[in-house]
Amino acid sequence: HRVQGLQRAVKEKNNARLNQIVFGNWDEKRAFQLSTKLIHRYADLHMIWCSSDLMALGAQRAINNSNQHIITGGFDWTSNAITSIQSGQLTASVGGPFTNAGFGMVLLYDYLHGKDFADVASSTIKTKGALIHKSNVDKYAPFLLEKDWGSVDFKKYSRIYHPENKGYNFSLDYLLGNSKAIN
């Protein structure tokens, strides 16, 4: 899906061109090696987008060695990526799906207690990731880098515990802004 999203984004931008897709096998060292080759192969390279933050950090090392201005980012919101965005190295990271396990438990709990999520949502629930970049990293960093995820009260999302909830809002922005959902 990440490759499909990249291809769709390139298609939607009139001035974007996808030079090549390479597979780094989720490995930072491999991403460094491949990015080094791509930087030499494509003189007009402006961006390297990676399917994980780990690979983006490898790509960033290759970019730093080249002394070129190439933006890069990845997925997953790893702590190293967040601090790299804060320091101005990585450009961006998309994340949030790590909360899906907790939200899945809410849906399962409600379903097993008589509240079928299909009554208020599709049987396929897609959560949307959020983009962290230089302008908003300070909003997310304290929560992501210092948060004790065991203290998140996912009951606040349950329609069994909170029948006033007419649906489910599993966005990370809601999680961050809903102080009642976080102990």
C-alpha cells in the first residue's frame, strides 16, 4: 500500500516524476547503499521517500555524504526519526497505525458486548496516518517520545463504556486532543 500511495501521489502532482523504486528490505544499511547509488544516478534528484523511518535514516546518511539538498522521510514515527526531524535532518514521517491494536480491542470488546461496530462504521475500518514535519513535530514529540502507552485509557472510545459515543474516532489528533482518553 505504501508503494501504491507513492505512485498515486506522483500521478496527482503535475511536476513530479518517479525515477525509480528500489527495495531496501526494511534495512538501514541497505537503504544507505541504495540511496548512495540513486544520488549518483539521478543528478536532479529532489526527494527520496522511504517505506520506513529506519530506511529514511539510512537514506539521510547518504544525502549528508553527498552534500546535496534532498528531502527525505518515511513511515512509523520511530523515536530516532522524530528526533531527526527535530534536528532538521529528516523532513517528515507518517505514522499513527501503531494505535490500531488498541482501537481493534475497543471494537472487539464492544462487539462481544452487543455493540456491533458495523452499525456505525464500515466492516472495513481504515485509520489515517498523520504527517509529522518541522512545523508540527513539537506538538507530537512529547507524546510520542515520552508517553507511557500503557496508561492510555482506550475505554474512552468504547460505545459500551460511553453509550453517548455515536461512532468511533480513532484519529491520532483526537487521541492527542482528548485529555480524557489519556490518563
